[in-house]
Amino acid sequence: MDAAGMSPKAWYEATCTESGFICDTRQLAAIEELETLWLQLVEFKVKRNQFLGRSLLSPDVPNGLYIWGGVGRGKTFLMDGFYLCLPYRRKRRIHFHNFMAEVHHEMKLLAHERDPLIALANKIEQSTRLLCLDEFHVDDIADAMILARLLHALLERGVVLLTTSNYAPDALYPNGLQRQNFLPAIALLKRDLKVLHLDSDTDYRLLQMARDPLFMLTSDASAEFRMQSLFQRLTAGLHCVASAIQVGNIEMPVKRDAREVVWFDFNALCGGNHDQAAYLQIAHRYPTVFVSNIPQFNADNAAAARRFTWLIDVLYDNHVQLVASFATDLTVLYEASALDGEAQRIVSRLTEMQTQRYLALPHRSRGVSLTAIES
């Protein structure tokens, strides 16, 4: 759905009419808060343009939102809808761990400045009025120490924060080293952002994944349509426009990319010269990965089979949900000549990745290491 020109409330009401979408009363409460913030930001933009034309005065910047709740409750979905609805150019939406990787990278580039962190805050303020940080979570002392100052500097400069998290502010960085030094950052979040608990009892991600078989045969004429249908439901049709994604220093072709769900053709993903580091970046960035046209493995495609082994190990270890189409049943995915201990392990992992127990595991998105700035 094209959300441009719509308010969050109008967008959500329209989305509720779409086939397969479940309207949630607790999400509606969050939409009311997002609607209020949207109206405040629209009014702020109008007032600021008026004030700048007449004097040096500027209206007060609206407070942001901190939305927290369990996995799969729709936090990212609501953030993305709000982001698309807001008629701002100076806005940015990024996964929190990618943001912190970027912060560390930029701090190195700004090392010559008297205070690199303040220089970075100034740089962000110049390009960003609204900063959307998805999956806010602190588990590293270096991140904790930087954030304590950076959040203060950004809010002081009028950057509006919209964050999602699986944790309440008071539960951030639990038992962390020198946690007392991070407590002012928690107090800042609670003071300058409205904290909203999205406490729905339903894990919509798990519900959508449980409706259909996740693995299907390429020879099935309906396989592509079923994958498209599931992709559409998982992303609610939001910004499925990319033809490639940046992974390290290369562009990797994709069929679709939206709301932390990405869809590859097997040849683009495992037929090139990609290594485990590339797959690790993908696994950290995307909780759900689609792969089409996985072949039967034999001596002729041994190199691709090896990369497929790396891929599945990385996805499995990071609890990424996999939707895929295969040329054969898993029991004969590897021809006898290609069957070894690793092949048996991969088939076992693929089998487990279809279970409800695996699908309910929280996605791991730690340790992202990026050297390029996301657009």
C-alpha cells in the first residue's frame, strides 16, 4: 500500500481491510499515539517554516515515542507505517545494531575532531529530524557509554526519536558492566520520549508463518504464488521495491526486500563468490529470508553446495526464519555422491527450522559490522 499522504490512523484502517490482515485493538491504541506524534510533527513543520520567515524563534520540537513489547507484536510494522506516512525529507529508519555499527565507523572518521561524538551528533542533526531506531537493545559496554552521551546530544539538538524494543527502558542493559553509567540514558528516554507498551498476546510473525508450509517444491505450479502471498502478509505490502541490497562492498540482487524480510534467488545468494561474513550480515539484518529455486546438490555444483552449508548454519545459529522452494524433497536434497556428515547435519537443521519451537525463537541480531552508511 502507498502510505504517502495518509495519516497513520487512515493507513492502519485501510490496512485492516486487506485480505489476511488481523486488526488488533492493542495496535489501535499504539496507532492513536502515532497519530498524535504525526500531527505534532506536521504542525511543527508548518510553524517552523512560518517562524523562520519572520524571526529567529522556533517552535518546540515534539517528544518522540519508545514502543516496547514482545516479539512479533507489530512494533516494526507500526513504525514502518508511520515512517512512510510522515511527509518529511529529513527522516531516517534503521535497525538499531546497524545504527551503532555506523556510529562506531563514523566516530573513527571523526577522530580528528575535538569531540568526535558531538561532531557526529551535529552531522546527524543536519540530515535527520526524525530518527526511527528498530529493535533498540544494549548489550555492549562500548555502546552503552556512547549512547549515554549521544542520545542526550541528539535530543538536545531537536532530533525526534521513534524507537521499538523488546524491553522496557528500565530493563535495558540488565546486569551490564558499569550499568550505573547508563542509568542517566534510561532516565533521559523516560523523560523525553513517551513510553508505550504494546502488550498484545499474539505473535503475528509466528501466526503468519504457521499458516502455510515454509518449504515447497519448485515444480509445484503454485509455489511462487504461495511465496509471494506469504511475503505480502509478512510485510503488509510495505516498500517492496529493491532490486539489490548492499552486503559489505558488493550489491547482491534480490527479488524483494521489505520490512526486514528479503527474498533471494538461490543463484544470486549461493552461486556467486560470497563468504560466511556476507551471510552473517544478512542473518543479522533480516529475521526472515526467502530463497527460491534451491537445486539438488551433487558433484557438479559442489561449490554452491558448500556456500549453502554456510548459509544454513548462519541462519540457524541466528534463529532466522527460512521460506524456500526446493527442486527435490529434503530427503534427497543431496545425491548419494554428495552426502556426507555435513549434508546430513544441514538436512537435520532444515527439518528443525520448520518446527514451531524453532519459529518461536527470538531473532539474534548481535554483532553487526558495517562499514557503509545505509541510505
